[in-house]
Amino acid sequence: MIQIDNLTVSKTGTDILRDVSLKFGQGGITALIGPNGAGKSTLLSAMAGLVKPRQGQVTVEGCDMVAARPAERASRVALLAQNEQVTARLTVRDLVSFGRWTHHKGRPKAEDHRKIDEALEAFDLEALAARRLEALSGGQRQRAFVAMAWAQETPWLLLDEPLSALDPRHVRDIMDRLYTLTRPGREQRSVVIVLHDLGVAARYADRIVALKDGHLVVSGPRVLTMTSAMLSDLFGTGLAIERAGGHDVVVPA
């Protein structure tokens, strides 16, 4: 479970998040939505224990993420920040293997290699494992970064806008894979993802956390919280949820 109590985070004297309290259990996909500047990325960083709040607390599986040692945090959450970049000439396998560093500290064992192989398979990267990152398409590269975070083998995976600049085919490919891997089962993980594409949130999210101006607007199951009225108020423009092809879609009202 992730539990956030009375969280306020400030930067350069300005409150980015204000008195946010929410909690949700393991499993499925939680979408963080809201207008630009709402505090979504800051909330994700706070869940990872990377920002010290002015007040309040974030716990993941009962662990205070700010007070925890880095190794403790890394055993609970894997964070993929916006616009991850690497400058070295790495292969896909090299990149994905970074996700195992917290486990082997530079001395990988057979189990680490097996988990790397599983991550490559989960995101359909086996055929690209030996290819250098600069030779990949944007969608392939983004899949590799998500696989790296997945290989960390944490209960929670925190993704900050991993779909930005991807075409619809690659968006659907990554989200289909995340959806499958977050369903109940022995290898189930939990994903918290910052999304700007409301159509993706409507189709894939199990839970919605909506922020505006640093305040929590709503948190709960998507089917209950993601309404036309809520979205219109959240973004300050008319939006409606309709059904198309068996899925919810968001359209201008």
C-alpha cells in the first residue's frame, strides 16, 4: 500500500503540493492526471522518497520513504523520471541490466541475468538486446527504459510521462504490456503513471488520482471518479466520456 498523509512539498518558497492525503493498495494501474503545474511529477518523486516534504509523510508498504536508506527505497519502488537520457554507447541489454544494480552491486549472478531476460521478454526486446540505444526508434527506446525499471523487481513502478512523444501504436504497445503485467498473478506489479493523454487513462487505468494547483481533487476507482463533470472542472474546459469500440474515450463536450 502507498499511503500519503497531509503532504506539503515546497520549492523555492512556493508550495507545489498542499496537504495531500490519499492511499491505495497494490495491483493495477494508477493514473496521475491533471493540468500542467498540478504537482504530478512532484508527487511521484515524493512517493520515491526523493523530495523532503515541508510537512506530512509518504509510506510505501509501511516504509517511511524519506527516512529510509536508499537501498530500502530501491527495494520498494522503481522510478522512471521524465526524459531519461544516457550518453554512453549502451546496448538494450546493458540498459536493462542497470535495473538489477540494487540487487547485485556490480556482481551479477545467474538470478540477475534471468531477471534481465524476463524483462526483455516482457517488453518484446529480445531481438533488440544487442542493438545500441541510438539505433532504436523512440518507441523501442522507451520500452527499453520501462524494461530497465521493471527489472529492478520492485512491488511498485513509478513512471513519469513515459508515453510523451510516442505515436499511437507505441503508446498502445507499452500500455497493453503494462496492463497485462499488473493483473493478478505471481509476478503482478503495481504501476503509478503520470498521463496527459486522458484517452489512455480512460482505457487502461484502474484508479485515478487527479491533482490541480497542488491540491488533490479526487482519488479512487476510475469507473467512479473519472466522469465528464470531474474532467471538465479539472481542466477548465468541456470534456465528455463516451463509449467507442467497447472502451471509454474522452472527447470535447
